[in-house]
Amino acid sequence: MQQTSEDERAGPPPASGIHHVTLITRNVQANVDFYAGFLGLRLVKRTGGYEDAEQLHLFYGDRLGSPGSLITFLVWEDGSPGRVGHGQVFEIALAVPQTSLGEWMTRALKHGIPVNGPVREFGEAVLRLKDPDGIIVKLVGSDMSAEQPWGDDAIAPRRLHAVTILSELPEATAAFIASFGYRLGLVEGGTTRMASNTDAIDIRDGSGYVPGIPGTGTADHVAFRAIDTATIETLRAQFAKLNSSPTNVHDRRYFTSLYVREPAGTLLEVATDGPGFTVDEAPDRLGTELMVPPTDQDRADDLRIMLPQFSMPGEPRLPRRDLPFVHRFFVPENPDGSVITLLHGSGGTEADLMPLAHRISPGATLFGVRGRAHEEGSARWFRRYGATSFDQADIRSEAEAFAAFAEGAAAAYGLDPVKMTFLGLSNGANFAAVVMGLHPGIVRRAILLRPMMVLESAPKVDLRGVDVLMIAGAYDPFGVDSRRLANWLDASGATVDLRSIEAGHELTPEDGSIAREWLAGKKEMEPADINITKE
């Protein structure tokens, strides 16, 4: 029988503390305003996600984003909230100068940020704040120093002080954390502190508590430091021998890492210190350009349009209004004053049609809207019973809500319906046609891609002055109803241009070419441009 060496029993080689902690936010602008604005951390990198390039990933830290200073966020814009529970990191703590806690309390009250304390935890003074997603952020009075100082030296956060894990198996979690170079420290109530030479992992006994559910307002993982990629490979081999959860090594460009779960389920990462964030931006330019993972360079232009935009603290930004449909703007570098409202297809998002719309009209501000009906977790505009059978009451109810939303958005953002184009795909195109028929005046110009008639009883309505481009696929199995829709629009007085192309239900480059030419001709007849004002 093969014997186990002392090195194998010892587990992975010691690391040197926390590398970063990754959390999830649903509001990128509020997140930037809190972490870069209120806390004063430096935004050192903005990039498309390496697991999903259509997900924005932000990194905050000290001047160079040194390991141990990093708080990162996956942006699930307007995503569903998660549930804090065991098997998760649920608190993070930043070290600040001991003399600064009074100033931080004053700042929190001034900015309307929830704050409790100061209280004593493990012999240190602590303020407990909540970020815009409800995540607990503790400011700990400490004499820790920053590796690469950034901001006002009198109050600026120095580095990560600790994170707290809620575990239903606290002893097993502590034993696993010890393998990363942490040693047993103090115990307060139900919390055990595991300490390294630079920071701490606090393990809260979550026995009997509910398990965590991923989502906005929760943590994704905490990462520990590794010296180099050889250390990562050693760890991978040792985790495999321990029969731990499956581990894979990932090249994240700024570091190499692997993931593993501790016995109670918390996701952990081990990440190398290098090469760091200056590999693709100069130190004085960190975080100023949106990066795209090397594997997604072929669609880099599209991703830069789809990922949510935001403004840095102090910069002008579009207002954000609380309206009944999730929505998002994309403002091009040189807006021409026109607006295209985007209605996605089944299972889509408010950003799906942004690249196509930008190719159709590069100067247009794009206004993406998300449908409120859901089918197995995917967004739609109204419920359906089958491929061609639809809930008529839901169609009318959602159309009424959308009409009120459109009027509210026009007032809130200064949009002129006369100079707005609606671009819809499939379910979104069908919904745009419904709104035209049930609430005339809302949609006055529309590009409908792969549409069909979904109203069982076509309303009698005056659509004179409405311009509609319809593009049907010659091989689209649902395209038979395109002609019926076109006939109804035409009989109602709309000016209809129905095109059929060699395609099925999927989009092709020809859709964009036809729409671009058609819209350019319509825009030549528009009155003077409008501009959406930034606050």
C-alpha cells in the first residue's frame, strides 16, 4: 500500500494571506460611487469576465491593485438578489487608521450610508457599514500599512483586514483554512479567528442557519495568495490527493488561479501575485479602459457596447429613474441625438440587440429594455402557452404597463417619441406591434425582425404616420404570420416595408444592412436632434 509522506499530510504550502475577495452587485453606478467615491479605493481594472465576457468585472484596491488590497465585483446589472447563508463569505473588513473612525462615521452619516458602531471586535474598534447591495463592510481601526498607498493618508483604507465566512461546519472550515498558512487565533462568541501574518479569516458558526444562494448582494469567493504558478500546480495536485472538490487552473491574465470548495461549501480561490494589473495599462492609467479577455477579442467591439456603462465619481452621468421595466442606456462617444429602443427576443436581455443597433445607427443612443414575463428563468414580453399560442390577457396587461413606462421614460429622460425608433426581435418585435395596436402614439417608427401576429383579435386603430420595416426569414417556421401582421398594419394606415431574406428565424448580416439603409432614409426627414442630458 502506498504510504503518505509528511509533505502530503501537511497539505498545500503556506500562502501569505488574502489576495482578493469577489462580490456581486446589481447596480454598477452605485457600486462605483460607494467603493471608488465614498471609500476612496482606486478602480484599477474594468474588464469583461473571464468566465462570461458579457459580465462586467471591476477591481478596486490600492494604487497598483496590490494583492491583499483587492475587492472585486461581478456586475449582474439589475440581477436577482441572492441570499446570505452558510457556505459564503458574508462580511468584509478594511483596515483604516485608528484615528479615522470618527471621520468615517461623519462621512457615512453625511452620505446616508447605514452605519453601526463603533464596537469592539477581537480587541479592535470597528464600524459596520452596508454597501448599496446590503453587503456588510467593516472599517477596522488598525496600524496596518498600505503596500501602495492611495488617497488621503489620514483616512484611506490600507488593505483588507479580514473576511468572515458563515459555516455550518466551523471546525472543518477552520482546519481547511489552516492549510493556507492561517493559524488558530482568538474566539469570540460563535466566531473563530484564523490569523496569518497579514490578515484574518473569521469563521462564524452558522449551524442551523439557511444555506446561501448566489445572487446580487452576496459574495462569490475569497482568494488566497500564491507566490507563482508552480505553487498553483502543487496545490492542484495536493487538492486532488485530498479528494477535495474538482480543481481547474485558470489564466486570468492578471494572475493565475485555481478554485476549490472548503468542506462546508464556501468557494475559495488561490491566485498568484503576478503579473498584476500593469500588464495592459500603465500605472497612471489603471482602470480607465474597458478590457476584453484575449479569448473574446473577435467580439471586443460588441462587448464594449453590451457591458453596462458608468461614470466615475464627479463625472456627469445619466440619471437613473425607478421605472416599472428594467432598462439601460448605451451612449456612444459622439451621440447624434437619436434614440433606438430595444426589445429583445425570448430569453434575451436589454443588452442583446445593442451591437446590432449600433451597427445600424452608430450615433444613436441605445435604450435597452427587459421584458417582465419569465419562462423557466428566461425573460419574455408576455406569457405563452405554446410556440404560437399566447396569453391574450397578459399581452394586454403588459402592453398597458409598457405604454405607461414609455411615457414615464420620455418624461424622465427627455426622450421625444417622434424621433425614437423601436427595434424588436421575435418576441420583442411581436410586442412592439402589440403596443402599436393597443396604445397608438407610443411607437411611431419600428424595425421588426422575424415578427408575427400574436393578437387573436386585431384592433381597429389609426396608425397613419407610423413607419414600419419588417424583415422576415424565408425559411422561418413562424414567418407565415408575418404577412398577416403586415396586412393589418397596412390596413390600419401604417407605412409598411416588408422584406423577406434568405434566412430562418436567426439574424444575419443582411438584417443590419437593410435596417441601416431604411433608417438612414427616415432620419433624413427628422426635425432637429435631441440630446439626453447628463446630470
